[in-house]
Amino acid sequence: MTRTSTCIYHFLVLNWYVFLNYYISQQEKDKQKSKIFQNGGQWKYLTFLNLFLQAIFYGVACLEDTLKRMKGKKDIKFVTAFRDLLFTTLAFPVSTHTSIFPFSLVEIILRPHCYPMKKKGLTLLAAACLVYISRVLWIYLRTGTWVYPVFAKLSAVGLAVFFSLSYIFSASIYLLGEKLNHWKWGDLGQSRKKKK
């Protein structure tokens, strides 16, 4: 795809995610539907956080596209590095098993992404998982209600196992994204990466 086509794609996907985030936020105003969003609002669900994360990622991708067209590759290294870090450690791993995943696969095909060193990438992913797990536990402690009712059926050990397996799954998806990126782009996607 040409640079212009990629820019248009990012712009269209960004607008789609902005629309979805806006539309969903309006549902809280409906009395009947607002019951769904009690005790933490829509932000307690990973699905809604994922939509917001994707909007941020595609916003950064659009910004980078625009700056590249205006300045070339000069002076935008920070934006490109942030775009890659956001995509590789959060946007791609969190997008799996949802309707968002095809957009993430297209993103891998459209342009190379520089993956951070494995230790850094997996640590950032683990930190994001811990933040979300902490939020889920905090909501439970505050309200006595689990964000996802299935958690009520699990013991403390069961919850620990579930959260651990969720991280292992996310880490596997992170590694899959790295392999797909390397398969599609070879060393081009790794050009800014330091040797391990």
C-alpha cells in the first residue's frame, strides 16, 4: 500500500473507533442501559478499554502519517517509537478474539513495527495486565460485585490461576505479533531495535 493509502486507512479506522467510543458513551444516558454501566461505568470492561486504546493507537498512527508527510522522517522518531511501543505491547495483544483483531492484522501487513526487546515488551504487557486486574479487584472490594460474574465461581487460587493464564495467553499473542511482523517485514521491522 502507498503511504497515502495507509494514511487514509488510519484516518478511517480512527474515525470508526472515535464513533464507537462516542456512541457507547451515550448509552450511559439511557436509564435502562445505564444499569449495565453501574459500579465502574463502561471502563470496567476490557472491551471498552480496548476500543479506547485502539482509538488512541490509530490517533497516534494518523499523527505519525501526517508528520511524515510534512517533515519526512526527521524529527518524528519519538512519535514513531511511541506508535510502535503502543501497538506491539498493548494494541495488538489486547485486540485478539474480538472484532478488533482483523484491524490489528491489517496494521501488521501495512507497515513494519519495531518491537522492543522481549524483556521490556513483556514487562510492559505484564504491567498493563496488573493494572487491569487491580481495577477488577478494586471494583469487587468496593461493590461486592465482580465485573465478570464467572469470577464469583472461582476460589482465590482459581482467580490467581485464571489471571496468570490470561497473562500467559497475552504474552503468547505478543510473541505471535513479533513473529508475524518479522515474517512480513524481515529485518525492516527490527531496524531500530538493539541486538538482544
